[in-house]
Amino acid sequence: MSEICVENREVVVPGDVLARGMDYLPGFGTYRKNEDIIACRLGLARVEGRALKITPLSGRYLPKKNDVVIGRIIDITVSGWRLDINSAYSGMLMMKEASSDFIQKGADLTQYHKLDEYLVCKITNVTSQKLVDLTLKGPGLKKLTSGRIIMVNPYKVPRIIGKGGSMVAMIKEATGCHIIVGQNGIIWLKGTPKEETIAVRAIRKVEKEAHCEGLTVSVKELLESETGKEVAVKNANNEGE
Amino acid sequence: MPIMKVSKMAYENRTDGRNYDETRDIEIKAGVIDNADGSCYFKIGETIAYCAVYGPRELHPRFLQDPAGGVLRCSYNMMPFSGIGDRVRPGGSRRSKEISMVMENSLRPVVDLGEYPNAVVDVFIELPQTDAGSRCAAICAASVALADAGIPMKDMISSVSVGKVDNMVLVDLDYNEEAYEDGPVADIPVAFIPSTGEVSLLQMDGEISKEELKEAIELGKRKCVEINKLQKEALKNKYQKEGDLNGQ
């Protein structure tokens, strides 16, 4: 006899039994012991058909292929730049991936990117030993000049972006800020100081109440009262990535 | 807290009036340190442990890195004013080094760092106040803090000290009992993986017979299951509280 021992979206902790019996399959954040499926992470349990998964609520960012991240240059090597991507592993941006110019052998790479600069990059590859390759070639990938950087919990990023970028599009529209959200939990904003402050407040609210329903409405209300303007909720395309 | 003079009679009733199988009051809070990736406050009687977990993050110096999986690194520290009476000299000691090591060993079987090669998870324990059982409190706190930090774990570890004072097999000895002078005392910190009942820490100080040791360990196992419930509850409380904002 198989049975599920948790409700959908219930908070579970390591060691909790999620289901008994072989009819269910262990997904992300779970493992099988004998006949039982047991949680091995803190998060929200999710039942998807026969699979049981956990949506984590906390933790550091783990690099994943095709993620767009914001990184800070921490080192310059002979062949490229090393970036801190807010994770246990740093990313490597090779010369070839950074510029379409021909770069002379032994050239001074600081003429392209200096230390401590922030770049919007895409992860092209992650090896089993977590060596991370980055690229700057692609739509929206660029060097960031001016603006401000804030850090959020990387597991709340999907909610900050919203369905098809709707949440971040709304914040952009209401405040007039330029915003880029990296999957690694680093967010870049640029606007007037007042606009930035309002946008940061809205993002913090989303981060704090990420698992709440009706979040779009309450963020809309926050933005309206802060800016004093009507805010339209719309399903924008995913330019917020 | 004053040190009570224990009477010369055989030890039959515990000085603080507890049952032989009764732990001191336990209070657990998860997520008490904002800067850390995960944290916990664990209080058992007069013993208080704070734990902060940082990482997984890059490990330096590099020769310590393990390409096969992450490294778990514990640091146990008693604050200078934490003891009973004497000032604890700050900085590492032989004792703190040993306890850091046994903590690592007791947490290692459940913590799965295979996803984090070459990285380190740092676990810092500070004890602002101690009244015996500090390594057990530290292990309980570390286990909650690691889960709070989103580290993959097979199960949580629970730990309690058991032992014998005079002729009585007891759970969770306090300082007065550990320091009992008119008879043999055994102090046995144990840690269990509650779901399987496996032992992940077993140390002993003092003397005890084989039968009594078995009895004491069984008692510890039973109490660890209870402590495990409290640990899980504390973690859920932290997130449930956030969840209560749901829809309201």
C-alpha cells in the first residue's frame, strides 16, 4: 500500500517521511530508503504526478547551465577573467567569450574589464567538479556601469522575476528603473535614487513573502502608494531575465 | 547559579527534582543570525548554544580541499564568562579542538556534500553559558542550523548526555551531578540518527557497568527521538511563520 504522508506545499525538514511505498518516485531533494521516500532538504514538498520533489527555501546558489547571472571580477588571468558569482564556485570568462575583438597574445586585459566590475553573464557549462564557464556573448549580456547591486536569496529569484517576467516588469514600469535579475540572487538596478529605493523595497517585499499567494496584488498596492501612480499589471514578455 | 552542596546520602533524588528520564527544559529557535546562511539557538537548562553555518563556500588553503566532496568544518567555542566560576581562557584549547572534531564526526554521516566538491561548510558554535552537556547542545544546534542553511542531509542528528550518578542511571546530567563526589559518576554524551537508531557519537567519562551502559544508551536513544521532534518543530516554526502571511 502506498500513501503520501505530506500535503502539497507543506514545509518539510530533513528526515521527514514524504511517502511510503514503491508507487512514488523520489525527485529533487528527496531519497528513497527501503520503501519510504524521505526529505533530505528543508523546503516545500511538492507532489507532481508520481514524483515527490522539494522546492528549497534556503541555501547558496549552485551554478546551472544556461543561467544568466551577475558576477564581479575578482581576478584577471592570462586567458580571461575570474568572476565571483555568489556561489561556492567562481566562474571563468575566457577572452574569446568576452569580446569579438582580436586580442593580442599577452595583451593587458584590463582595457576590456577591470577588477571589481560587474558583468551580466550566461553560464555556458558546469563540469562535475563545478568549474563554471561564462560568456558575455548573447542578448542582454553586458558590462554594468553605474546603478546599484543588491543581493537576495537565490531561491526567491523565480518569484521576483514572476511568470514570464511579469513581476519584475511591473516594478520596472512603476518605478522607471532599469533592473536585471541574475539567477544567482544578485540584482542590478539603475534609476534615480528615489526610484531605486522604491524598487528595492518592492523586491525585498517579494523576497520576504515569496511563498504567499496574491503577491502581485500586494506589491502593486505597495508600488502605487509609494509612487502615487496607477500601476498596470500585465503579463510582459521575459525581458526581465 | 550557586553550586549546591550535595548531601552525603546515596543519590536517589535528583538535586533539581527531575525524574531520572527527564531532560532539562529545551528551547530551540532556527534562523537567529541574519548574516549566516543558517543558524540556531539551542537552550537546554542553563546550557546555551548558538550555531551559525556559512557555506558551501570556497575552501582555503587549497590543500585542504577534497575533490570528491565538500568538507564539513566545525568550530566549538566556550565564551570566557560561560563556565561556572572560573573564567574560560579565550581561544582554542585541547578540549575545544577535540569537541570540534567529535562534532564533525557525528554530523558527517548525515550531511551529504557530494554536490559541493572542493567547497567547505563552516559550522561555528558559541556557548555563552554552560552547565554540562555542552557538546550535546552544540550538536543539536549544528544539526538545526545545517538544515536551515539548506544543506542536503539524510536526517537530523539529536544528542543528549546520559550517565550514572551513584547508583542511578540518568539522562541529561547538569554540572552538580557531574561533579557529584560521594559516589561513582559516569558521563556519556551520545548522539543518534533518530530514523535509524544509529549511534554517531559515544564518549564516556567515569565508570559504569556493562548492563548499566546498555540501559543508559537505550535511555539516550529514547530521549534523542523526543529532542528530534523539537528540532523539526523549531525549523518548521520558522518557515510556517513566514507561511502564515499566506493569503492574508
